[in-house]
Amino acid sequence: MFTALQNLKFSAAALVVGGMALFAVGSALAETSEKQRFEPVTIAKNLEHPWSLAFMPDGSYLVTERRGKLWRLTDDGLRAEVKGLPQVYHEGQGGLLEIRPEPNFKEGGWVYFSYAATADDDDDIANTEVARGRLSLSQNYLTDVEVIFKANPKVEGGNHWGSRLVFGPDNTLYISLGERFDYKEEAQNPHNHLGTVIRINPDGSVPADNPFADGKDGDPKVFTYGNRNVQGMALHPNGKDIWINEHGPKGGDEINILKAGANYGWPAVTFGISYWEMKISNKTTDPAMEDPILQWTPSIAPSGMAFYTGDKYPEWKGNLFVGALAHRHLRRLELDGQKVTHQEELLKGLDARIRDVSQGPDGYLYVLTDAGDGKLIRLEPQIEPQKR
């Protein structure tokens, strides 16, 4: 039914057909940035705190909602729920988080997703898990679902779950995790998963070249530690480096480049202070720890991020885009190698928390706004109007 309805056009704000919600495409006024005129066009709305966006080979979109719903959307407005997910723990910032198809989805059909989950024997403790399942595009259903990673230990609380997924150039899977807020000191302990980035094979096994693969100096699945709450992660256009952004407390948001076995300092080193105005550390750098390539104080609360490599916006090629939750904009960063040379705030007129930003296979940039009535928006380039 999904395929049969794909080519329909709609003029109403919302319809229901066969139990599936349909939403009309809408647009807002064009914006002129420093280098590119564009128009934010709404592809879907009435999404409840959407978290992650992925693209399917047939041109449809997968969008997660934190409450535990996974939707498949089209430009024509069709919205169908994908069934077959495991039970999701929706508490605080936790819930259904990242969604990422495997690089060879057309052959294997696997999609990978992260979510908050409780312990088998205790509903009061939880942590991030990652599972995969085969997605049927004709049935909108996940089969062969299997959990491939469970962050340990499971703890109390509803904050700081991570969680982004990126496939590296060697097809290993990187998983970003939070330190679960009240357990920040554990981020300095590579023998657990709190405040780390994990690296595993797609089936959940440990790559032989992981920095702590033998388990002596750290958990075999840990790739980096000393991270606070990584909610943005992207493969650099060079096809080698993985960049992350992570929330500081009050100030001290960071952009870092992953290095195997590296310690990124939290909470021993930080530019931020606590939410109660107390100093967390006297140090902002340490020779034994990795310095960020950029830090934001005051905090912008960075979320999803993407390098732009397409041709739809020629003046933006090579730029890094980061969603800002607290300051409600899309941040554009110009780069000279690993140095940020210029920044610009986009989409401020939306007054919306930007949860995710992604480049689609069509070369456009897409964003998700985080709200009870969140939206999927495409940025469409516009020709500069002629002066009169």
C-alpha cells in the first residue's frame, strides 16, 4: 500500500488513508545567508520529538521519534509506521534515538538503531543499546531483530544517552555514548562504557585492532573515553577521520576528532562549569588528554552534524553543519584543514531546536526540529533575485 500511494499529491494539511497519516508539503520564506540563498521547505510535520533521519534507496525517509516510534515518509506526504522494534525505555532524554542503514542496504537490508533500554531484571536502571533488523520496504516491518551492543553498566537516571551511529571507512560501527550525567567520574574509566565512543563490527564482535582489544587497559569495545555526551558524529570527506561534537555542561561544548584510545578529558578537563555555577575542573587542557579543535562557551547544545559534499550549494561545499538545541539554529562552519575559520548561524527565524542535520543522496541538506510538533525540513537553494 505504501508503494501504491507514493505518487499521490495532497493539498489538505492532513489526511488519513488506510490508517496512515498524510501531510502536505509546505514552505517558508527564503533566507539569505552570507554565501547562499535558500528556502526551508517542510516535508513532514507533527512529528513528536524526532531524533534521527536516514535515507532509503527508493527516495523515502526514515525518522525516529524519541517516544519509540519509527516512521517512513515520502515527499508526497505519506507517513507509515515501521513495526518490529524492541521495547524502548522512554524517560527523560532517553528513547528511540539514532537510525542508520548499513552502507550496502540494497544487498543486506540491515538498519541499525540505538535506543534506551532497561535491565532484564530491573526496570529502574537503563542504558543505551544498539540493535539491527532487516527492513522490508514493502511491508514496513523489521525482521531478524538482534541486539548487537549493550552499554554497561545500566544505571538510574534519564539523561545523557549519546547517541549517534557512524560506519567507518572499514565498515566498523562507531557508537557514541553519554556518561549518564550523575556518573561523570566514570568517563575517565575506560573499563566501562560511560562517556565513551564504542567501535564494533556490524555483528557486534570486537575488531582486532581496537585500542583495548586485549582487555588489559580498557574494555575491548571502547575506542575513546573521557567524553561527556556525544550527540553529533560524522565521517570526514577525506574518508578517514571521524569528527564528533559533545555537550559541555554550562559552556564547554566541543568538537573533537577521534583517535584510537584517546582520552578527551571529561570531567578532569573542561571549559564549562556546572549548572549550579560551580567549577568542575581547574584545567582546560592537559598534555595527556586531547584538546578540542573548537569549544563553545556559552553552550549552543550541539546535536546532529554533517559535512556538506554535494553540489546543490556550491559555496557551502566542504563546510560542517551542526544543529544547535539551546540557541535554536543551524551552525555553519568553514574549515581550513582541522581549523574552524568562520561560523554562521542559519534558520534562526524558525526559532526551533535543530536535532539532526543530514545530507541526502540528492545533494540537499535536511534538518529535523525537536519539538512536540517537530518537522522534517529540506533546504532548497534559491537564485538571488535580480536587483531593480
